[in-house]
Amino acid sequence: MSNNSSFLKEMGITEWTSRDAIQAQPEAFVVASSQAAPQEAQSSPRVGNGMWWFFGNEPQGDAKILFQNLIRVLGLAKNEWSWKNPSEKLGQLENPGSPVVAIAFGGPVAQKITGERDPLPQLRETVLALNMGNDEEIPVIASFELNQVLTKPKEKAMLWQDLLMARSVLQNI
């Protein structure tokens, strides 16, 4: 937990409590008391809540380290997220069958995948839609490019807010 705290502090967040962890504690206690040791209950694989699609240029260098830290703090397993190329034909994307939320890193990427024309400051803090070509739409959260937030701590905190909003959207699908 101290690693997560240091990552959050680096993002400009001084205190953080996961509601999922609070709700999961009683279940972990019941499992631990009915089975063997509490450590086994904590190490058991968890059920994923959905899929995260990240649109933009795959990060390199320090941006990649930042992204890996974000994935770790969000608690996402490798099979719960993937990079998508914004220049792909969006109609060819396949819904994995579980709820999906998309994160667009950067204003141009958000504009491209949603068809919106507003600049990033107006697109942020709004749930946009990615039309899959049929009647299905996937919620999209627009945020900053990872390279951009490396030099601007305030934007790093706003990126984290965007990711928390995406998590909330995914949990309510």
C-alpha cells in the first residue's frame, strides 16, 4: 500500500481510499475464516469489472512508467485493458462481451474517435460516446496525453480524476 500511496502522492493526491477495498474487506474476512489463512484470501484472483480501452500513442520512456503505475494503482490485470489505435476503423473493434470504457489520451484522439469538435478542456469531465458502427456505443472519457502530464503536476491530478470517473462509469454500466 505504501507504493500506491507514493504513486498517488506523485500524482498530486494526498489521501485516497478505495470504496472497493472497504466493501471487499467483509467478504475477505468471511472467506478467510471459512477456509485457511487470511493471506490466501487476499491472494486469490479477483473478478474483473470490465474492460478498459486506451486510445492514443502507446507511451514510451517516462510516460510508459507513468502508465504502468496508473494501471497498478487502478488494480487492472493485463487481460482487463488494451491499447487501441485511433486510426483503426472503429466499426471493426469488437466488444469483448463485458462492459467497456474507453480513455482517449489527448484532444485530437478524443475528437477523432467521438466525432466531437470541441477542444480538450470542454471534452474533459464529460462522458462522450464511441459509436461502434451498429447501435452500440461505448463511453469515452477524454484526458491529457501522458507525455504532457509528466511536466505538469496539476494535469497529472486531473488525469487521475478522469480515470476515477472512467472507473465509476464502468461500474455503473
